[in-house]
Amino acid sequence: EDQVTQSPEALRLQEGESSSLNCSYTVSGLRGLFWYRQDPGKGPEFLFTLYSAGEEKEKERLKATLTKKESFLHITAPKPEDSATYLCAGISGSARQLTFGSGTQLTVLP
Amino acid sequence: GAGVSQSPSNKVTEKGKDVELRCDPISGHTALYWYRQSLGQGLEFLIYFQGNSAPDKSGLPSDRFSAERTGGSVSTLTIQRTQQEDSAVYLCASSLQNEQYFGPGTRLTVT
């Protein structure tokens, strides 16, 4: 059974304090690893797709990386507006639906 | 361009009543998905439509749940005889390839 686990569940950072969020996965025949951002009361907002180990993608203060067993979302010099829940999801070779982790709730304090 | 839209944004219903939730996908997207997000839970897959193919209903939690997609575009998720455990945010997503784009969700509260 496909499984995605995110850690930590919650993370509080001071503005400018860089850190990383972890996503470990057990997905047979991984076809893609996705990162989403979700603000309270809104739907998930697509951030990145990673397809193969060693791949990296960047957007503003965010960088996503992928190894054979896990993905990291690195946040460099975060700002309060980066506060949100960050969701990781995998898609296996045979399925079309995403298998989501439970998310990391990030709070960046000014 | 316009994103995925869902209606209503909020729905409060009494236990035992039927509800219909609507999703308008991004124009041109061939795939449409329904997920459910309960308080403190991750997103749970419900059903998937791809073009004119038979839908993948493997995530529907009971036969009280059904969905249809008309004309390859708009989709309706129907929950019959609602129960309190059906209270959740119902999210719709559409995609053309692998990336799924989500709507704002419908918050369903069953009293």
C-alpha cells in the first residue's frame, strides 16, 4: 500500500531562519512526487513536481529535492507570508490519484 | 485563466438528507478528481474521471456516495442519507497531465 509520511507535523520558525520539511514515501513505481501549499480555508496550491532521484526545483524561497526514499522542501530565509500547511503527495505507476501525507504546518514569526 | 471552481463553498445539512456538490474543472482538462479532507486528516481520494472512460470509484467510502461527470466537464458529487461522519471539506481537482489543480473546496457540515 502506498504511504507518504511528513515530518515534522508542525514547525515554528523566526523570520529568516532557514529549515527543511521532510517527506518520506513508500510508493510502488513512483511516477511523481508533488508538493502543495495549503492556506486555511483554501484548496491546495500546486508548487512542484519531481520525477527522479537527484532532481531539484526552485521557486522563490522554496527548493524541493528528491532522493530514492524521501523528498525535502527547503525554505531559505522564510517570511511570515510563507506560513501555511505544506503537503507532499506521491503518484504510483498504476494509479492516477495522489496519495497525500498529513502535512507540515509551518508558522513563520516576524 | 480561470481555475477550478466549486459550489457551494459551505453547506450545512441535517443528518439523513441528500446533498449535491458541484465542480467546474479547468477548461480543457481531461481528468477530474474528488478528494475529502477531514479535520486532522490528510486528503483522501474518492473518485477519478478520465475522458469518456469508466470512472475509478475505488475510493468511495460507501454506496451512499456517487458522482457523475456530464459532457466531460462539470462534475457532481452526491451524498445520500448524510451522516455526521460525512462532515469534511470536499475538494475537486482537475489535470491535463500529472499535476492536479485544486478548487477551493466545499465545507460540508452534517448536524
